[in-house]
Amino acid sequence: MKKCCSFTFFLLVSPLCLFAQTGQDTTSYVHSVDITTGVIDTLATMPKHFEAPNWHPDNYLILNSLGSLYTLDLDSRETSHLNTGFATACNNDHGISPDGKWLAISHNDQNDPSPKSYKSIVYLLPIEGGTPRRVTTEVMSFWHGWSPDGKTLAYTGERNGNFDIYTIPVQGGKETRLTDTEGLDDGPDYSPDGRHIYINSYRTGQMQIWRIEADGSNPEQLTFDSYSNWFAHPSPDGKWIVYISYLEDQKEGHPFGKQVKLRLMDLNTGEIKDLTPEFFGGQGTINVPSWSPDSRKIAFVSYKLN
């Protein structure tokens, strides 16, 4: 088990620079952090770029790397390729259905007729792997959340140059737009009771964490600091949200290769505390829901440039 002090040391000596997410010359450290004790356990050290762990109830993680998805067994610590059929350009927006049987992915389909250069589309496939089924018709669409009843997907969509929050039935059909503000809205993740969706938004000119009703109404700002705050994920028991904070203002970006930390908010009191020390990460660290099923731990990724 790695304590926070040793974790801080080897990550803060990493150089602060922006790297394209090619995975070239990058070491990825997959961790878990206990929200009560603060103990950080390094689960795996990967000699290339891995991102965005989901925590399956059967005690394994799902991560993406260079367009492919992989599982990391938390007992054996072995990594296996997850078959996603034709979807070989998956980004780091993927997640597990509430019943543990399905996986939502976001795949850059260059065969789509859209003139946009990046064509992310949301698909579903069986959790054990298989042929994906297309859900969203419009590009760009980036999955971020399942409704607790498993019937609805929440995602970020770029339409006419603006990024907002949308939902769609898992069977496909017409999408519903939930936000319509200037500035980026991103990272929608449902509360366990289905009443709220947590997002990050740049609508005030600073990236902060917000909460909206499941129908998009009654936006409520939750963080008010000088950090750039992204990707709020509520715990399965509904008591907490975890999110990533960039120490320096990143405007509307969430780049790889920056000093960040994970923060924890008590949803009953609104109190916020640092969950980790500062480390080298950013894009890929915690883009998607990564709570352990018992709400005790968070999975995340830090990096070193070799």
C-alpha cells in the first residue's frame, strides 16, 4: 500500500508540460484511494497511456488505451483486452450500466458522413464484449452517465459549435437537450436517486461544479473556488461527490499533463476536502464514474513522462 507521502513525491517531480495523448513514452499508474483513511494503493503500473477507470461490481476495472478498452482484475492484477468489435477508436468516455450487464462507449467513427473532423458517437455493447449498437445519431456525442433505472443515457453533445448536456433512451431515438448556455457544459453524471445530474460548467467564466434537476431545470452552483473543477461523480450511497481540480485555471480545457488533485464534497454539509495530494494528471485521470460499489474508494490514474 502506498501512503500519500510517497505518492506525492514521485509524481510532483514529473515535468509540467502538455503532451498529446498518444501514449508515447508515458507511464500510467492506476490507483485507488480510500475516502476515509486517505490511503492510496497503486493497483497497476502500465508502460503506456491508460485512462478513465470504471469499477465493476465483480471487482475489476475497465480502462481505455489508444482506442481500445481493457479490463484490470483487482484480485490477480492482470490486464485483458475487451472486445469492442469495429469500435477501435474509443475515447475515455465509457461506463457500466446500473445492473452491470452493459457498457456504454464513445467511439470516433470516421465512416460517419458528418463533415466534423472528430465523430464521437455513443454505442452500447454487452459488458463481456461484443458488437456495439449505435445509440446517438448526432456527432459529436460523449457518454458520461446512466440513469439509475438503466433506461436513459446522459452525454455531452456538440451542436452548432456549442457543447451542452443531452439525454437519450438506451434504445435510441430523439435526444433531449438539458442545458443551453454559453460556454462548455460537460461531464453529466446522475445522482443515485435519479433526481439530479451533476455537471461541470463554464457558464460563469470559471469551470465549476453544478447540479441540475434530471430534466435540466434549477441549476445550482456547488463550487466557488479558483480551481478548474471537472467531472463530479456521486458515490453509490449518495453521500459524496468526487471531482478533479486543476490547480491553475484551464479555461474550458481539461488537458493532460497538469498538476491536479482529487477533492471530496460531503453532500449533506457541502464541506469540501482534498482527497489526494497534488499529482501529475488531468485528462484521463477520472473522466468517468470510478467509485467502488461500496462507496469506500475511488479509482484514478496518474502519469509520468519518461
